[in-house]
Amino acid sequence: MARKSIYYGWANLAVAALAMVGTLPGRTQGLGLVTESLLSDLRIDRVPYAAINLWATLIGAAFCLPCGRLVDRFGSRIVLTTVVLALGASVLAMSSAGGLVALCITLTLTRGFGQSALSVVSLALVGKWFARRLNYAMGVYSLLVGIGFIAAFPSIGQAVLRFGWRTTWSGVGWFLLLGLMPVAWLVVRNHPEDRGLAVDGDDQCAEARLSDLNVWQALRSPAFWVFALASSVFGLVYSGISLFNESILVERGFDASTYHTVLAVSTFLGLLANFGGGWLASRWPIQRLMGLGMAVLGLALLALPLVRTFIDVMLYGVAMGVAGGVVTVVFFSVWGQVFGRGHLGRIQGCAQMMTVFASAVGPLLLAETLRQTGSYDLLFYGLAVVVALLGFACWYVVIPSREASGAQAIPQAQPVG
């Protein structure tokens, strides 16, 4: 009766969400909390630091592929525990870095184990436990992750101001080692079968009886590339605009307080869109939901150069929040829904690597466009066209078929649902 009353997948989902929040020291937003103090302490100029960060991000993206393979081979429990251990040790080492070489090594490891590897295992963990309810589960997961980041950002930011970046970063490292790592080992299980459960806790789940596609079958399907490219372009846009958002709005005559208001509105609506996107995904074909998210993103990019009033800015913030919430939920859930659970780690690792690369390139594109043209507008218009084309491709892409268990799964197209 206990097994039927509360499905153990929800416990795994909660740990996965906590693990995704634990990627913060390896993400641009998390590193941004200590950047100024770090530069002042180590007496490093912004230009070499930006170059170090770029290469650390690009090299760290390569961690996605082996992590995905390890998840599929050894299971989420041991891989999650090991990655958290490695990330915690890297953050502690970074807090003690005394020079440029040490910073290069520890920042690369933090990016690789945090933004890349831990993200892959966190997402795969949810995908291993849910099938029919995957979209709804990912909506809940996204909501928990958003709340976690909203709580973490100001807390760590205040700690940096009060105690300094080294003490704060050391505290983050110890939290990973003494807080998240034991929870991962004690709570997480690799898949429902470890506890004698059916996926989704439903013995009649049709999804569980479908064969899974392997990574090569996934890579040969147009669906993988359409969804991966759409998610990557969203990451490129979001990372670039997030880093230079204040500068973009100042160019249009708005001050920093307006930027903070837009950020709050966009974040809040993104949380609502996470949950709403998960609910819609259970009723709409995943292709159309992604197409809708990309359409809203494209409209926001077209409108941004035309922003003139405070109302315009708020509408832009609303569009970015809704687009971000929808695209995030689709990226979290589409791989398990389309390709199955068996090789999810490797498939998700390939997609995650592409998004990390794109996120590293985004700020460079915006900065170079501003340097060459004196404005960001040309890039916004160009990206709007790319986003529109990818949204159209998402809407009409066909999904690979998955044969019933016992038959070989081959990636044949089926009509859009």
C-alpha cells in the first residue's frame, strides 16, 4: 500500500532538483556572484579572465559525454554521488586558488563537473523514473529548481559581501560534500526496478512497454537535431542577453532599477511557465509546444530593438519569461519522451554539450556585434529569423517510432501528434 500511495520517483525528483541547484558554482550566474571580488583579490584583468572563462566553459562541455555514458552504465546513484564529490572538491580548491594557473584548472573543473556533468545526471535521473508523466514531472522539477536558484542567488550574494568570496565559495564546497553528497547516496535509486516498481508506479503504463532508441539511432533522427539546435539557440540568446541585459536596456534609456524589475518579472513568469508548460505538454504534442516557445522567443527578439516605454520593457520581460519557461521544460523532458529511458544519459549528454557550447558563444556574439556596429539590434533581428525557422522546424518535425518491447526499435517517422 505504501508503494502505491507515494511513488518513490518523487523523492528522486526532489534530489535531482537539489542537484541542479548545486550546479550554481559552475554556472555563469553563480560565478558572477564572486567575479568582482575574485578579480580584485587575484589582481586579474577582465579580458584574460573572460578568455579563461570561455575556454573553461568549452572544455567543461566535453564532460557531458562521458557523464551520460557512465549514467547509463553504472546508474544515477553512484554517478551523482561521485560528480557531487568532484564538484565540491573543485569548488574548495578554487576557493584556495592563489594564481592564474590554479584558477584556470579549478574553474575548468568547476564548469565541467557543475554546469555540464551534474546537469546531465540530474536531468537523466528524472527521465529514468518517469515516462507517461514525464512532462508533468519536469514541470514540477523546473519549478523546484527555479525556487532553489531564487533562494540561492541572494543568499550567496550577501555572503560574498559579508564574508568575502573565498569563505563563501568554501562554504558552497562544504555544502556539496556534507549536504548534497550524502543525500544523493542515501535517497537516490537508479530506476524504479531497483525498488520493485513499475515506471510511473503504473503497471499498465504503455510507455514502459516501448523499446528504447540508442544514441546512434537518436543522432540519426531529425528530431534530435531540431530540438537540440532549438534549445542551443535559446541558450545562446539567453546567456548573451542575461550577461548584457542591463547594458541593453541602458542603450534604450532605462536605468539599472528597470533591469532589476524586468529580471524579477521574467523570473517569476518563468516559474509559472515551467509548471504550465509541463501541464500543456501532457495535452499537446511536444513538437508544437516547442514551436510555441520559439515563436514567443522570436517575437521578443523582434520587439527588443523597438522598446521605448516602461510598458514595452515589461512586455519584453513577460515574453522572455514565458519563452524561457516553455523551452526549458521541453528541453528537460523531450529526450526521455522521444527516445526512451535506456540510453537517456548518453543522448541527454550530447544535447547538453551543444547547449553549453552555444551558451559560451552567446555573450561573445553580442559583445562583437556591439563593437562592430555600435548596437545590439542587428544581431537581435538575425537571431529572430533563426529562432523562427527553428520554431517552424519544431512544429513539423516527425518523431521516431519506438517498437513494442521485443522488437528492434528503428527510427521511422510517424505523423505529428
